[in-house]
Amino acid sequence: MSVAIVLSLVVSTGMASQPERRLHGIRFVVDTLETPVAWRGQLSRAAGIVEFAAGRGRFGVTAVRAGPAVALNGVIVAAPLARPGDYYLFDSTGFVLVRSSTRTFSRFELTRSDYNHTGRFLPGQFLMKNTPWHTDTLSNDAARRLRQHALASIHWHLDSLDARGPVRLYARGWLELRDAPASEVGVARWFGVAAAIASRPGGVSGLPRDRLQVTSVALLRRPGDRDNYLRYLGLLTPLELAAIDIDRSRLVLPMGYTETRWPGFERDSSVRAPSRDGSQHWRSLPGVPETRPLRSRR
């Protein structure tokens, strides 16, 4: 009996000393269909599953909607850089596109990532309306030749709907992308939303999950423009929102992956070149201890 008790204490002590691999977080599904009308917007080209825990998120791309590249008042929106099976890791500092098939990743920087849980305007925000635009369809060759990347901004708020319209505001946010193709803004619109929902006091249980809507206004610019931009309105719906436990390995960059410039921009010298320490931030979760395999005790 005494031997069994000693063994039990040793095993229990060893297990308790190991950091928990699973983190409490949220998950929801993103489709390419915008609401409330059955119209697929130019920025809604990637579908996927969003997960968020411990200050880090993952957008796993499950499908990419086919369609030609277009120019909206001169701003080119082409196919997303990601392909099905790729995924994005994101937090308040930026995001990386991870391509498991080639064991490579590419970085993007956020210069602002703010949100609140009141729905009030953040400092510097104001009511914005959609910009009228004309659309020109581009050939694939023209889109490749005219590849664009520029500063972009995303303003959004999360509310709930009933038959009369919006009922209650739950959160509002603002993201600034230092530099990215316009196609990546369509994915980045979900990053602040995921962080706000995951950190909401009371969790997701108090949200009307079947009536949530995200109103997003993306400020899209042509290269070199700062004050001249296109305001692109999107009405988005997070589907199947749930509280879940997430394995921490899903939120960190695997070992052995190499940084490259963005896919399709490998020869563009104006895109930030890879750096030796570019992966360090994404290989761990700040504030979350790393897990190590248990060692047998003799």
C-alpha cells in the first residue's frame, strides 16, 4: 500500500510540473458569403476556421474562391496569397502566412491593433461611409505585372441583429497594416474581431451567436498613397462560434520553417527581406510556458 502511495505522489507531482498543452479559447467559421445579401464581395475570397487563445490566433484556410483580379478605383484586389491548407498566425504585433507544403512563412506587421468592449469610437475614429467605386476586371497577366502592396487600415464593430436591424454593440476595433496586398486585408478583417471575442468579459456564453454581425470598413490605398483611399464596406458573419480548448502547438510556428518574401513578391525589393530572427516571436506564446516531455524518474 505504501509503495502505491509513493508512486502515485511521484506521478502526480511530475504531471503537475508540466505546463498545460491545451489553452482555453474560442473558434468560429468564416465563409466567403457576405450578408445580408447573397453577394460575394471582392475582399471575401478566403474561407476558413479561426481559433484564438492566450493572445494568439490562427486562421486556417479551408477554401479560396476563384475569380479574376479586379481594380477598385485603381486598387488591385487579386487572389489571396494563401492556398487551402495554409494558415495565418496573428496577434497584436502582426501576422504570418504559414505554408506547410513548402515549410516556409512570410511576415506582415501591424502598427496599430486596438479594440474595446463598449462599442464606443476609439480615439481618432469617426463615422465612415462606403466610397463609390468603379470596377475594372484584370487579366491574370496584368494582375501579376501590376502587383500592388500598400498601407491599409481596418475599422470594425461587432453587433447583434434582429428584424429591425442592429440591436447592441459588443466591441469596436482598429487595425493598421504597415504594408500588404489588398487581398490580405480580407483575411486580416477577422483578427481584431477574434481577439475581442476571446477576451470578452463573461466569454461567448452571453453573445447571441446566431445573430452576430461584423461591420468592417477597410481603407485601401494604392502604392504611395496615404491620405487618398477607398473605403470598402463589408458585412460579415462569424459562424458556429464556440468556446473550446486549443492545443498550444496550433498557435506557434513549427521548427524548421524558413522565412521568405510574400508569395509572388519574391523579386520585389520593396517588400521586407527575410531576417534571421524573424521567426523567434512566432515560435512561442508570450506568457505561456513551453511544454517539455516528461522524464521518467527512477
